[in-house]
Amino acid sequence: MMKMSRKVEILEQVQETMEEVKPVKKQNVMTVEDLPGVGPATAEKLKESGFDTLLSLAVASPGELVEAGGLTEATARKVIKAARDTMNMGFESGEEVFEKRKNIMKITTCAKGLDALFGGGIESGAITECYGEFGCLTPDARITLADGRVVPIGNIAGNKSAGTYPINIDVLTREKDSIIKVKATNLFIYDCNHVLKVILNDGRQLSVTPNHPLMTDRGWIEAKDLTVDDNLVIVNDYEFSKEEVKLSGITPSKNVRVKVDLPKKLNPRLSKILGYLVGEGWKETNPHLTDTGNVYRLSYASKTKVLLDDWKTNVKEVFGLESNYRRTDKTSTETWAIDSVMVGEFMRQFNNLYELAPKKRVPQQVFESPKDVVTEFLAALYDSEGHALLDLTVREREHTRVSSNGQLLIYKYKLPNYGRDIGLKSSSLGLLQDVQILLTKLGIKSWINHFTSKKTSKLTGKNFVEHKLHITQEESINKFYDEVGNKTLRVRDGIKKVLNSYKRHVNSPFNYNKIKEIILMENPFGKVYDIEVPETHSFIANGILSHNSGKSSIAHQLAVSTQLPREQGGAEGMVVWLDTESTFRPERIKQICEGRGLDVSTTLKNIKVARCFNSDHQMLLAEKVEDLIKEGNNIKLVIVDSLMSHFRADFSGRGQLADRQQKLNKHMHALQKLGTSYNVAIYVTNQVMSKPDTFFGDPTAAIGGHIVGHNSTYRVYLRKGKKGTRVAKMIDAPHLPDTEAIFQVTEKGIEDV
């Protein structure tokens, strides 16, 4: 039986060879059933497996038809050959190809520079791949969560291997001048052997990949291009209220001669007036004023002209009133006042403001205010009652002790004072304790001591106990300057002198820290991490703002622009989104539509979204797109975001690399076939990995190797640019130069800079 079977197989192969040599007589073959060797039952099996057109059979392999239709290999080859002959799949002239390419569509990105990079837009019938730098952090980088906790990003990842993992974590980030709560949806883990450790003067440090950009006083700079002359922007993510405190108004009586438009909220200027009054202010009353209250004057006194001018400016801005000059005493201290019953009674709502000096406190409304309101209050208070002490004089000192034989020993030596102190004096201990709480919220350490004043009380005629709040540590003095001191007018120069005595330069604006050292080092963890925040593409790590790339941003824009009319750069078609990382956000589609005046409901209905859960599911859904087209859906764009996420997770280690690449190759050919057969644009996003053997140039490469590289018609590399922009660089294209385009992501989507 074995010999007979072998004989039949040999005869079939000989017959097949003879048929290939003989000229084939052309037949009028129109359907799968008309092909030689394909009966109704076999045709049904082939159609169920997706081989329902002559093209699908012509580009199939014999093994695929054997598995799908139960054919012998010889019959499968005969079917493939007949399909190819029928379709006349031979050579064609360049002119014919040129004519066919006139049917190619170009889908706009809505940014002219980016469209020019792609030769007019994203091309149909081709695969366009965009991949971005990972710009990641080592696992010890601490992420600020929305509930105030600060956790290492490595703790979020656990013991996971390189890949992409869905997460659902609320984090804090900065958008413009606000800190907001946003949701992180994906965790990315990459293998990486080398990182840069960036060390700041205040001791803060962050280890990042060389291409990770950090915000400096000269804009976004990649870590590898930073120098010790750069100052990094630090985001203070301390929890303060986001809204100004609403204030109570008063109803003026008929006897009030000048009505004042009172502020409805505690704003920074009003907070500064409060700081001046708590420091060197007082009220004056009139017992005859009973219908509206008896406070008719608020006075402020100072020797410093710049403070008096600032007082007058803020009073004018807040209340629309001119301050009135009252007097100048023998110490050259001038007094200026607000003469208004309405203002006097309005300010009564600030607790303890009208108490005598020993009982003054920080008003409760300040504790409930945004940080800028808090720091303006502190700046005015320190300008009124604070000082900056610097005493580096050398004094002779002596130390005495009695020796074992009873002899008195005297040791004399010289020692600098090293007196550096940012101080605030008050006869109210409660006031200083309140200020200390606010300083603690700003990360500033302080301490309080007590002493008997040399002055005498005007009430008792006796010396009284005074209290003093000290900021003496170098780090805390530096923080105080950054948060409060640079807003002061009288003590600012003194604080600068104190800081300069530490041989540092304090010429940076608010929230800058100078780089002390940058070290290239081996990554002791072997991996780097990143999280994706779809809403803002940013999060805070060690106080530094970190951004994601713009791959998904372009995808959302294309999902909208594909539906535009042809004359506007669209394709007047529908979109399929294969979502492997849970990156599709209908909220973002809605935002783009509203920004461009498009109908949100219609646009969302024309986007078919499928969540892929593994690589097999991803491949199956890609094949199902053809069914959607055959059902009459006018699909013109297929988005795969991202291409390699599941392939990396399903095939880990070098032992499974060959299997992964073989499967990936099949997936890429299915996408290419889909694009070519139905003139559909294919847009895929990809991840990157570190190349440890690269010592010059970009140490990253797209994942997927040659399989992805050779099957992608256009390959574009995305990175962050200056001032929040993005840079796209053409890496590979059949006929386009390797140029760059700069664009930005706005509420309207992708736009030119």
C-alpha cells in the first residue's frame, strides 16, 4: 500500500510538471467554482476560509489551500496557477502603473508641513508606520498620583517583562499653569542598558534615557544635550485648592457716601493687602457709626517707599480707591490709609485681622486658597516683618576646661559665625505657627524660638516676649526664594546675598533648579518605564513634567480627516480602528470635531473600533475588515494602534523570536493585501527599543525588525520638539526625501506651528 501511494504521488507530480510546461489554453474563468479542480464543496470550504476571490487564490500559497480546502498539493498548485493566468498577473509598463496610481488617495493630517512630509498626505494602498522615542525613566522615578501619594513607577509595573500593559490609574499632571487629575491607561516597559543620571543642585536627581527631553530655561532639551549651565523647570505638585475662595459681600447703607465695588473672591492682590495689614497694619473705629459698622479706616505704615507704592497700587486695583497719606513720624515711617466704611466692614470677615498684634493670625481663607494667593500673602508679610541675615564675620572664641590636676586650661581659636537666616518676628506665636504650616506645605523647613524684646509694650509699658520663625537650612532657603522670596520687594536682595554666600547663582525664575552634574551610567535595573495619559500625554515624575509621543494623536486626527470631502483632503469614507492598547478616545474625536465645526455624532458613527486582546485576535480582526468592505461599508482607513504591543507580550524571549516574526509577517502581508485590493490607507503605530551597540546617533530602533521595516511603505520617526511641538522625520519612503516636519497637537487636532 505504501509503494502504491508513493507511485500515485510521483505520477501526480510528473503530470503537474508536464502541465506547467505545456501552454495553458485560456478559459473564460470568472468565479472560484470555474477553476479546474474546484467543485461546489471545495469552493464552499475555500470561501469559508476567506479565499472567495480569484485574487485571494492567486496570492495564496499551496499550503494555505491544502489546509483550507482539503486539496492535494498538486491540485492546489493547479488552482493557483489558473487563478494567476485568468487575472493576467504578468508584467505591465511603467506608464500603466503611473495611470493606476492616479487612483491613489492622499488623506490629510490637517497640517501642511506634515502632509508635505508624506508627499501630500497618508497614502491609500500603502502601509504608513509611525514610531516614537520612548524617553523613559528608571523604576525608582516617583510618579505623583492624584490622591497625593508618590510611588516609584517600578512598583506600578511589578515584575512584568518588556511590553505594553493596560492600567487604570489617576495621576497628577500640569496643563498650562494648573495641576490637574488625569487617567493613565497604559504602562510601557522597555529593555535599556544605559541611562543618564541628571543631578540638580538641591540634591534632586532623575535617571532617564538619553533622548528623554526635560524642560529647561531655554526650552525642551533632550537629556543627552543638557549641560551644567542649564536650569531645569520643576513642577510643584503640592496640593492646594484650584479655586479662589468666595468672599461675603455687604449691603451699603444709605449713609455711605462712597460705594465700593468689592471683590467677590480672594485674589492675589487682595491677599497681598492682607499680608501688609497682618504685618504692619491696624484699624481705626468710630463709635458713632452704627448702621454699617464702626471701622472706617485701615492703615499701613512702612519706611520703605517701594512697599508703600505697592500698597497703594494694590488698593487701587482691588477697591478702586486712592490711599490717603496720614503722617510721617520721627523715624521717617509713613502711614497711608484706606478711608472707607464699606472696605472696613468687608475686611472684618478675615478672622483675627483686627486683633492686637499678640493675637493676630493668618486668615482661614488663605489656607483654603490657591498657591499664588498663599505666596503673595507670605511675600507681603515677610516684606513687612521679615529679614534676611548674613553674618560671615570671624570672631575670636575661647574654651576653658579644668585639667586632671586641677589646672585651668584656656583655649583660644577663631571661627566664622556662618549666620544665615531668613527670619520673621512677631509678638503672636499663633501667627508664626500658622505661617509655619504654610511653609511646610511648600516643602520649606523652619523653626521657632522665643526671646524677651528690648522694646516695651505701649499698653503695659513693660518688655514683652517676642517670637521668631527661622529658615536656616540651605535647601529650605533656596525653596523659600523660589516660592516666596522672589515675590518680595524689600527682602529679596538680602535673600539673594544669603544664597550667593553658598556659591550658587540665583538668577533663575520661579521653579528652576540648576543642574550640578550629568553622568552616563549603566542602568542597574535593565529596564525603563513609561505611562500613557491619553488626555494630556503628560505626567509628573520626580517633579519633572514628562510627555508621551504623538502617534495616537495623529491617529485620532486621521480618523476625523478621512471622513472629509475629497476637495478638503479627505477620502469621504469610514475608518476601522484596531485598538491594542486602549488608546482610542471618543472624547478626543469630539474635541477635534468641535474645534473644526464637524458633526460629532456622524463622525463617531463612521469609526468602527475593535479592542484586540492578543496577537491572534488582532490578526483575525484585520482579516475581518475585508468582510466589512464586502458588506458595503466604505472603509478608506485602517488604524492599528499599536502594531507590536500584543506580539511583544505573547512572544517573549529569543526562543520565540522566529515564531513571532513568522506570525508577524503573515499579519503584515494581510494588511498590505487589504490596502492594495481595496485602495485603503493603512496607518500603524509602533514602539521602539534600545540598541545597546549604538554609540553614535539615535540609540533606538522600531520594534519588529526587517519584517515590519520591509512591509511598511512609509516609516516616520516622532520625537518631542521645543516649546511643546512635535517633530516627524521621514526614515524610509520609496520616492520621498528624508526630511522633517514640525507640528503641534492642539484642541483642534494636528496643526502647523
